Amino acid sequence: MTQRVDLATVMDRLAVDEVVSGYAAAVDDGDWAAYRALFTSSGRADYTSAGGVEGPAGEVADWLERTMTLFPVRQHLIVNRLIRLDEDPGGAPGDTARVRADFLNPMLLADGRSDAAPTAPNFVAAGRYAFALARTPDGWRLTRVTVQEKWRHMTA
């Protein structure tokens, strides 16, 4: 590979990683406009393994907005990211990428109390994400997010 190809690959990997981090921040912060902006116009998300929905990203964002009111405190930790950039026939970076990453998601369930709520998480979910991305004129965007929840734990 040439230095130019190496540099382009590093830049693409950083940009893809930023989209994955942006995804976690958007969900944790309840920024549904930012969540929608991370996807292509035909992007989809699948939360069925966690008891959720599958569909166009905008519809899934609507579902998340309603559902996440149950968890006023949430924090996605997305780790062990394996980023795979597709290459064109000449070995240069292509226009699609895949990311496999594990997640740990501690959250605090809303309990409806009127006094100050505790801040320690009492619901934890964990599993693996599969992200598919495409290079667009606006940068890297998600074409698909699939959640594979492996376990969850809830305390009183």
C-alpha cells in the first residue's frame, strides 16, 4: 500500500469509529435528531433481540424516544470494536464498512417517585452490535444497526 492509501484508511477508520461513538451518545442523551442524522435515508435498525422493533431508522428513533423514558439515566459502553473497511479492486478504501462491537449498557429505571431518584444503575443489558456503514457525500452513515442482546440483569 502507498502512504496515501494508508492515510485514507486511517481517516476512514477514525470517521467510522466517530459514527459508532455518536450513535451511543445520541441514544444516551436522547438526541433523536442526531440519531436520525447518523443513518442514510434508507437506513434501518433492529432491536428485536432486546424486545424492541425493527424498521426504518426514523421509525425506530420514534420508538426509542418513547421507550427510553423508562430509563432516565443510561450509558452505552461500546467496546472491542472490530472495524472492517471494504476495499476496491485496487486495494484502496472502498465505500462500505462493517463494525462488530460489544456493548455494556447500565441504565436506571424510572420509578415514578417525586423525590430525588437514585443515580446507581439498576438495569444492565449487554451484547453485541453489528453496524453497517456507507460513505455518502455527507460522510460515513449507518445503513443498518443490529442489536444482539446476550444478557440483562435487573436489581430492585
